[in-house]
Amino acid sequence: MLASTKKITNLWQRGLKAALLVVLMTSLSLGLSAAWWDGGNSSTTNRTSVLPQGNAITDGKALLRYALPIKNRAIREAQSSLEDIGQQLRGKRWSSITSDITKAAGIFTNREADILEDIPESQQANASAILDQIKEEIGTLRSIVEAEDKPATQDGRDRLLGLVGQLEKMMVAEFPYQVPAEYSHLPQLLGRATVAVETNKGNLTVVLDGYSAPVTSGNFVDLVQRGFYDGLEFIRSEDFYVLQTGDPVGPDQGFIDPDTGEYRNIPLEVLVRGDIQPTYGITLEEAGRFREQPVLPFSAFGTVAMARPEDDPDGGSSQFFFFLFEPELTPAGLNLLDGRYSVFGYVVEGKEILEKLKQGDQILSMKVVQGIENFVPAQAS
């Protein structure tokens, strides 16, 4: 499995490849469709999960939208219809796309009050302006779909989802839970942050989700702010699997806190769909919850997760990896990495650069470009 030490590289390779083979064989023999959601229940969860049925979501931006801790069912239903357009475009199912647009348009027209209900008073005017823009964009998209222009339809759908995402962010009133006391001294990200990653092959943009992994994301932001990753090489590259970095120069295999002189380790942190707060310090398999799915799954190319020693769920520190999702080998919803490693974000821009990066390539710099106000530095323990 993915370890933060160099000593067990061969063991990790054998273990991961064997796990992926088991998953593939199981999915083929059982004929399972890959679906990672369970629908949720707004009375017991901090998220309303109105998710499309069918194939699992493999787009990081969509996963991040669905991961926001909101309960507004109207906006989720509208989002689901717009997200579905991407799936229908693959087969150029124009009648289905038209149906999706019609459903979304009806929600934005007839249920506007329901959407605005969860927007703070101070942002109501801005939200109303966005809704007006959405209605205008929907009209434009209808015309594009009538012309069966696939690239323009994709662009129009993406613009609409960007506006929907703005409304959904307004609905998050406050951070929904407290990090357990035993981890509260560690850096935290109580919300989201965007990190610009400059490499020798080009640039990536990563969105970190502190709502689902506040400690893991907070640790990462802290290291980015310190310039820890600047100049580090990618130390492991496995085609179709992972690209790993974060091993500092010298004998240390993680971050040594200059204030304490000690290795900073962070816990395994996985938020299960339907739970109020993450599960800490234990894999979902060990917790007897292996059938349950994380809010942030390993189902998108460019999933960002924390590496750790094989035998220590709480041994992660600075090393992390980009997961190179390959649907034929790692079917979404059946991935044995889910619940075993802390996912804390997704690459949202620069995926074509990520495809080019290999072992020996280098991170030139990292910078938090948005969301630093959500960062809480480490506290003296």
C-alpha cells in the first residue's frame, strides 16, 4: 500500500496491484455497476445527497460540489440534472440533455424561494443576481443543444455548474463540527482552500476540502505556507496508479516541526457519507464499515490523498500522492483504497500536466491562492 517510507516500495507495489486485480475481478464476476452514493437522509446527515443514479462520479469538481455540507434539496436536484448532461454528452443523447435542462430550468423558476431560503440575508441580493444569470445561461444552453454543438454544450453546462457552486457555497453557514480534542492542536482547514502547484512540466490547481478532512488539509496548508514542498521531487510514479511526493531531502521521511524538533504525524481521517464528522485513526475496513463510502472517494483522476506507513494509520506527515484513476483497473465505487487513506482534495485544473509528470520531476513551488482565511495554525500542545 501507499507508504511514507522508501523501505517497502516493492511490498506496496505488490499489495496495491493485487488489490486492484481483486477489485477488477470482483466487479466483472458480479456484474456490479459502480455507484458510491447511498442517497442520504436529510434528517440524519449534514448533507443532502440528491445524486444521479448510474455510473459513479469521476469528476473532481463534481465531487467537491456534492461534498459541501448543505441540506438544500432544490439546489441539489438542479445540480444533479446539470451534472447528468456530462454523462449524456458522451453518447450525444440530445433528447436526454434537453430533459435535464428542462428539469433544471423548472427548479430555478418554480423553486427559487426554496433555494434562497438557505442563503444568509446578507447575501440574498447577490444570490438573486446569480439566479437571474443562471436562467439566462439556461436559455442560451437550450439554443446550443438544439444545434447539437457538443463542445459548446459542455462549456455552457460547466458555466452553469460554476454558478450553482457559488450558490451552494453561500449556503454553508458555519463549519459543521469540531475536530476531536486529541487532534485540535494540529493545523486545521475549516472550509476550503485552493493551491496553485508549479512543476517543471506545467501548473496544477488543487482544491482542498477541509469540510471532509480538516486536519489533513490543515497540515497540508501549513506545509505549503512554510515552503516545505518547494523544490521537492516526485519520488514514486506508477502508471495508472499514483504519483507521490513530499519526502524531504535527508534521512527524515516526513515533516520535523522546528518548534518541537519532533516528527509531526497526523491521523487517518475519513468522512463517511451520512456521518456528521470524520472517522479518525482507523480504516473503514478495520471499523467494520468497508461497505460504506467516503464523501471524498478515489473515483477521480487527480484525487489527492495522504501517504502513510502500511502498519500505522496515524503515521502520515508530509508525503502525499495524486491518484491516477484508471476505470478499467480501479472501478469507481469498488476501489479498495477508499477508507484506507485520507483523501483531502482533487486536481481541478491541469490534469493534462499531471498525466506528464513522472518520478524525478519536480515541484517548483506551491502557493495557497484562495481560502487562507479558513486556515487555523497549529496550537501549542
